Amino acid sequence: MSKQLLYKLAITSILWMVAIAYTNAQSLYWVGDGGSWNDASHWSATSGGSGGAGVPTTSNAAIFD
């Protein structure tokens, strides 16, 4: 394979990985008053929903509404 073809494949692969990571991001919503960030019962998958969705990681958007 030529260097140019390998370069194009590498760039295409990186773009696909970024696109996939972006589309898989999940928003988690804070529910309840006070509490610990690490308490999954304070995080919901929907705004105003019930807790238990898990604790946000670097791939999630943490929303306080």
C-alpha cells in the first residue's frame, strides 16, 4: 500500500471513531436536592425522571435542570 492510501485510511478511521463517539453520548439529568455526585440514585436518563441511571462519566453530558 502506498503512504497516501494509508494516510487516507487513517484519517477516515479517526473521523468515523469521532462520529460514533459523538452519537453515543448520553445526557444524564440530576434529580433530587442535595447529595453526592457519585450516587447513581441522583441521575436520571430523562429530565424530571426517576434516578438510578448511573453516574456520569467523561462521555456523558451532566445536566442540572
